[in-house]
Amino acid sequence: MIGRVARFFSGEVRLYIQASPHLGANLFIFSGLSVYDAKPYREGYAVSVERRDKNAVLTLCRKQGYECTVLCEKGLVPFLKKNLRRPGPAVGLILSMVLLWQCSNYVWDIKVYGNERLSEEEVIQILEDHGFYIGCRHSAMDLHELCNDIPIGSDDIAWISVNMMGSVAEIQLVELRERPKEKPKNEEPVNLVATREGLIVRFELSSGRAVTSVGQTVSAGQLLVAGFSEKDTGLHPKVSAGRVYAKTVISKEVFVPFKSVKQEENPSIPLKKSVNILGKEIFFFKKGRLSVEKYDIVCEEYRPTVLGIALPLRMKDYRAVTYSEVETVLTPERAREEAKRVILGNLLLEGAEILETEFFFEERDDGIHAVCQAECVMDIAKQVPMIVEETSAFF
């Protein structure tokens, strides 16, 4: 591919030499001229040479008494000579360049980066409210002023930049951190109490007064953090907030059947395709009615590229996903492994830091019953409203 492109720009001449192939081969070998694509042709053979070696080959063949004829010329120079004689291609080329230059002054597509809480549609709507949208002429706008105005009038964007890559606008933004919700002033004070027995290993408190300490063993229902703040005027009730981590033992059990029915995803079915140009979605393929009634629709969006350059349009591929019920049969060993996976996954979902586990299995006719005793570190505190009149009993 690269060699063809290079030959196109350098030029290529196809020659017919009326001589035996082995004599011609020796001729070019001793002369040092490079030829390629030699094939038998009429009473001799045809070869291709670079355009710059054309006159040298003709002179060499004339000296040796061989008849040499030019069959055709290829490359950039012959192409231009041929097409510039006709006004149509030249005018079309000029109009295409003018149109391409004009298109680069308009926004064909918008790509958003850096958004987390805001969706891409919400960011595009904010840009539209400030006059920047698909189809607008960005060359007539002050993008620097636009990037300064948006953070001032938005409660969600702290910083934004608009970079034009041809006709594609790349939007980089930084969102404002979500402001914490104000606590109602009339919120009742609460304590933190233990949900289970354990050995306290650390506190992570934002408010409240700890009445236990690290290394202390507590029981379920025991007070861990009292809802008080200590000031010059005494103790004042407030909301205790935070986490109290303790080493504790958790028991989990699960039953895994040997036979079960699961849904598996089938190969997707094409539904329709569309191209989005200047904010308009144009469908160019639609499938008729499907033979199945229940299916999920997934949409894959991408931008086509030419020679690694993304085009200023978006393609959407809509596909239908169906499912089939497949019966799964597990061996006792596989059922035990599945039980372990489920139990450990549940412990991790509860935020437990697993230290040690011990499993007990009971094999039944239809499956495996598994029990796990896990030693782990986890948050054992929960908020419990307190009665202010009884708080003096804790001190």
C-alpha cells in the first residue's frame, strides 16, 4: 500500500521492449536501472520504471538496437495533465476546497470530557443556552468569553474549555463538588450503639463523644458514641455521626442447587442504523418486525474515521438482545466453590474486611448447604435516637 502511494507521487511509466526477457534482464542489471512488474507481452515483454528513469531506459534500448515503446504513464503528473484540460474536475476540486474551508467554520459535532455527575446532554444544553450549538458558526464567536461566562452562571461547572478540532468541538470541564445538604436544625440527637459483639480497632467520627476505646470488647446494643458536644457551658445534645470499626465474627449461610436455570445472552440482532449530522439523526437501515416478543435494545454510538481522522458525524447502531434459558448442572465440587463465591461476595458488599474464614458444607440430594464463620473487621455502629433526660446516666 505504501509502495503504491509512493509510486503514484513519483510517477510510473509502462514500457514495451521488443527483445527476449533474458537479454532485457541482463541489460538492466548491468546498467543499474531498476525495473519491476516484468511480464511477457507480444513478441517481447513489458516492464514498469519510475518516471525519472524513462529517458535513460529509452536511450539504453536505442543503443542496443531494441525497439522500446511507451504503453502508458501513471502517477500524479499524468493525472493532473489529463484532468486539468477539462474544467469540470478543476471546478469541482475548487468548490470542494471552498466547501471544506467553510465547513471548518461551523460546529458539526460536540464531544464532552470530564463530566461525572452531569450527563453529556445536560452539558450540551448549557452550551446551547449560551449560543454554542451544533450548526453554529464558531469562528464568529469569542470562545474565551464563552468559557468565562458558563462557570459564572452555572451551579455545576467550575471550569470549562472549548477546543475546536476542525469542525468538532471538544469540551473539557471540571464540575463543582456536590455541596453537602444542610442538616435540619430541629434534628433530634442520636447515639451510636453497637449492632453486634466485637473488639474495637478504630474510630472514624465526624461528631459525637466516644465512651468506649480502641481495644475494648463491646456487646450488641452497647453505647459506643454519645451524642454530646463539650463546651464551656456544659454538654450539649447533638447528632453522633461516623463509623466504629471492630473485629467481629459473622455467620453466613447459603444454599446452592445442583440444577438451576439461567438466562444466557444470544447473539444480537441488527435493528436499525443512523447517522447524526448537524444534530439531525437520519436512519438508513431499519429491520422489519422481529419474530420474538421480548428483547432488550442496546445502542452503540461511534464516530467513523478515515485514515485515522475522525469524521464530524456520529453513527448509531441499534441492536436487539434476546435471551435463552439454559439449564446448568453443577457437580458437588463446583457447588461448593459457588457457595464460597456468593458468601464472600456478600461480605464484601457489607463493607467487611475479611481476616479469616471457616466453611462447613452439608451435601443434600438437590444441592449444597454452606455455612461460613468469618472473622472480619467492619463498622458495627448504628444511630439510635436518645432521650435527653436519661443522658446523665452515661457520665
